[in-house]
Amino acid sequence: MSENIIEVRDLVKHYPVTQGVVFKKTVGQVKAVDGVSFGLRAGETLGVVGESGCGKSTLARVLMNLERPTAGSVVYKGQDISKLSGGALRRLRRQIQLVMQDPYTSLNPRMTVGDLLGEPFEIHPEVAPKGSRRAKVRELLDLVGLNPEHINRYPHQFSGGQRQRIGIARALALRPEVIVCDEPVSALDVSIQAQVMNLLEKLQGEFGLSYVFIAHDLSVVRHLSDRVAVMYLGKIVEIGTEDEIYERPTHPYTQALLSAVPVPDPTQRHNKTIIRLTGDVPSPISPPSGCRFRTRCWKAQDVCAEQVPLLEIRPSSDHPSACHFAEKREIVASHEAA
Amino acid sequence: MSDILVSEQSAPGTGGSGRPSGRLLEVDDLRVEFRTRDGVAKVINGVTYHVDAGETLAVLGESGSGKSVTAQTIMGILDTPPGFVTNGQVRFHGKDMLTMSSEERRRIRGEGIAMIFQDALSALNPVFTVGFQIAEQFRIRRGMGRAESKKRAIEMLDQVKIPNAKGRFSNYPHQFSGGMRQRAMIAMSLALDPEVLIADEPTTALDVTVQAQIMDLLAELQRERQMGMILITHDLGVVADVADRIAVMYAGRIVEEADVYDLYAKPAHPYTLGLIDSIPRLDEKGQQLRTIKGLPPNLMNIPPGCPFNPRCPMAQPVCREKLPPLLQVGTARASACHFAEELVNRV
């Protein structure tokens, strides 16, 4: 496990549900992340996919130590991030940075781009001495494909895609090793989305970054990721290389998810079978017993209600899959190589 | 589909041609501008399309292309000011809706043309029960009593496959999940059995598995009722699954219109080509995505000539001078590009 730059073990994050104003009492727990383990290797992109409410954004916040985990650990190069505070935490934050989803609310409208990108250097003055900051900011703007002349502009003078570039530049400012991207392209138009994805790939090559790439769009995740983790109701249900997940999925939820993605090719209209899931995702306050997916699963048996299926390699699955009845099933019609 | 309407981009202010045809719903050379404090934004610059009974027209475009404003103009819910229709007609059964009285127009809404919106939570009224909001239409428009309108509303909820429709009748919108809200809104829009349904990004806010459920439901209801449907979306995947015909919009114009199979097989406009190339695909692990360089134009200052020319890899001097009209290419499609023939005929 030495090649893992981040090692996540049995991570749990519960939020209390309270009732009453004066006499607050806890009536339940929202189990946003409930026992997640994985490793992030140096230089790779780990994609995390799942539907809304599955806990992927909470995972990002806990990875960054913006939220303290309820249990479990996030180990970065031998140091448990979740136990750090003060100066030690601040020093470590240099290495792990976050790109947020909404480029409209994640930039302070009253600060110029120069101030926004210069702020990381105020907190970490050792990275760039005072005199060189302006030049550093210009360099960053150039790096993400923005005009360095625009250093005195405000966020509202930029389009959505350009603002996301500013967000990426800010994450890059301190030359981190890991960037956690939480839905970085989902608010962007198709033609702009492709530009930002290419930029992320280019920067990874240039600086040897590791990405945790969180998104709900399975096509985007496939395009960028080396390995992929699929989440459902606070747990990882399947994890593997991009090929393993997309070509040989063994968990029913992954299969259903993949089959539901519309393919931009009308000639495939009648060739594909969509696995219809019924109903909605259950509430994370009281998830189903045993396997959490069983209430929507067509394979569910009695054992699924009784036993929690572990995320492990199974006889019929060459990569870890949390299903008692894991089984290969071809979903994505492999496209003839162009 | 050999009958695509071809429009010359006529000068503003000349008015629609007004010739009657057998079409269900037609938009004819529509122009809309937004007059704001900062200047005049030309949001729609001569849009012509039509939809017939039983067919699905997809209107594809990115934010700011004018696809939603066209729909708002059809429904008569354009905010005036700042939005003003400066030219064109919207004909329903041959009758121009923009010049009819507001009473006549009101009768068409709901019964003739209905609309569903992207964000069901803000489209539903939070202080009334879902059932009440559906039943209201039967009481007001059909003159039914309380009991009967309630019965019909429950039937509608049942038709859109909301489990336990009877119990759900008296729930408020916040008690519904995202997918269920979207279903409730579909029930509401179909209550008066409209001939045309406009769906404005109906699944954009939903998860993929729920999106598949909603698109199925819409397709099924459309088949049963032989409705015409205008599906407004930016998602090339959803369009490929359900559309019959596609109109691609850019900077307030239709730049290409074609049968769904033709459009994906061989785009006749460089913008469409760029869009198709720039989406990552689930069934391919691509290397680098091809992109469309630059940004969509500022609608207050649309470049002269073809509005796409600053971003177009094929742009020639003529593109900077002359606005290409939407002209027929081959037999069954139209493109607004000076080099459409070359694009279609390339191997």
C-alpha cells in the first residue's frame, strides 16, 4: 500500500437530525458516508460516481477535512488528516486542494481575480515572497488559458467556463499533489465542458497531479478516470479500473446506472436494453438493512436483507464488488474503434 | 421528412408570411429582443420551426441560444418588459397567437399547448397540495364539481405512475422526491389533454436512472395521445433517444434542421459537428476531446456575417461578411452554413 498517496479507511460521516429549538434532541442520523475505504495512487485519477444524495460531496468535504469524520481515517503520506489541526493542518492543506462545482458562488464577487488567486499566497507566504505574487498570479492565469491582462477584473466579468478556470487556477496556486474536483464541469455547457476537461488532463500531465474526480455524469468520469468507484447511499458498491467498471460491471446498481445513460447515437436506439429501476433512493436516515440497494434490485433474495455484502473480490468478479450475486453483464456496447 | 420549412432570414419588421398550412403549431420568422439598461440583446433572430401531431421535435442548443425564450413566446409567458416580440408569428392550427386576444390565448394554454419546466420545485406552488393544483384545472376549465375533479386528478396521478395516487393527492410538493415532482408536473400539464406539449429541459435536474424513467413516461404518453412534442434540451444523448427531428440553435438562430439519423451521421453545420465531437462518450475511452474554441457571442453585439464565424474552424472571408440563410441541403434537411454542401458531401 506504499504507493498510495491517500489511504481512506472505514470512513464514516453522520449528521445528527435534531428536533426542537430550546431543548434540542437528536432523533436520528443522516448516514451520508457510511464505511468507505479506498486508496488514491500517485498520479492517477480516481472517479467517484453516484446519484444525488449518495454521499460523494460529503466524501470530498471529509477528504479535505472541511468536516471531521465521525469515524475512520484519511491518511496522507502516513499522517492522519482527520486528526490534524492548527498549523499542521494548514501545512497539509497546501498539498490537497479543492475545485468546487458552482463557479458562480465559489468566487467572492467583491475580489478581483488578482486578489482571489493571490490569497493562497497570503496564507502560505513561504510559496511566493511578497514581491513576486503578482507575477505568480499572471503565470497561473496563463497556465489555465486565461488572459493575464485580466488580472484586475471581477468574477462577474467572466463566463461560466472562465470562472471554472479561475477556480482551477486557485486550486493550483500552491502546487498541490492532490486535487479533489467536486462536479467541476456539471454546471457548464457541452462545448465549454470539453475545454475544461482537456485543461484538467493537460495540468495532470504537466504537474503529475492526482485527482479525486467526483461527478454524476458517467461519460465524463470514464473519459478522465483511471479507476472508478461507484457509490450508493453512503457506501462504495463497486470499485475497479475504468475498463473493469465500464466493460465488465458486476454490481446490479452499476449495471443499471450504465444502462440508463443515453448514448448520443440514434442508431443505437433499439440495440440497447435499459435496466429499469423502480422507485427512488431510500432515505439515508434509515437505509435498508443488509444490502442498501436491495429495495430497488431485481436480484434481491432473503440473504440481501440479512447480510451486508462486503466490498471484495468475488469468484465471478475480478474486482471488488459489494453484491452477494455479483455477475458480469455487458451493458455498454463497445464501440468499434474509430 | 421532406417538408422542412426553409426561411430566408428576412429583414426585421416585415412580418410573417401568414400563409395557412395544415400544420399543428408553427413558429414563423420569430424575432425577440430584450431591452435592458445596458442595451438591446437580440435573443431570437428569425426562428422558424413547426411540429405536427405525434412527432417529437428536439430543439438543441447551449445556454443563451434562445431555445427557452422561443418556448416562452409560444406559451405567451415571455416577460414583457424586458422581452419584446419584434417580428413573426406563432400559429396554432393556422391562427396567429401573437395577435389574438388574451382571452383566446388563455383558452389555448392547457388545452391546446401545455408546458413542463425544468425545475419542478419552483414550478409547483408550495402552499397548495399537488392534488389541488391538478384538480383546479378540471374545476375551472371543465366546470366539474369537487368530487369529480378530485377523481380525475387522482386518475392523472395514476397515469404518470405515482404510486398510491389516492394518498398522494393531499401531499404538498415538498413531500415529493425530485422524480415524483416532475411526474406531478407532467400530470398537471396533460390534464386538459393538450395537442402540443413543450418540455423545457424536463430531466436536466434529475439523476440518470430517474431521467430514464421520466423520458420513458413522456414517450409513452405522447404515443398514446398522439401529441406533438417540442423537447428543449442541451443533452445530445437524450435527443438521440427520443427525437424525430432536430433543430439546432445558436445565437438566436436555427443553424441546422434535420432528421435525427441524418444529423448524427453527418452534421451539415460546423457548430453541430463541434458539439457532437466535444461530448465524452460512455462507450469510448477517448484521448483528447475535440473542442469548439472560444465562447458563444454576446447577444448585444453579435458578430457580422455568420454568428458562428469567430469560433468556426472552416471560416472563410465570406463568413465574416454575409449571413448564411437557412437553406435546404439535399432533399430533407436544412443548414445555415455557406459550406453546408461541402460538409455533407465529404467522405
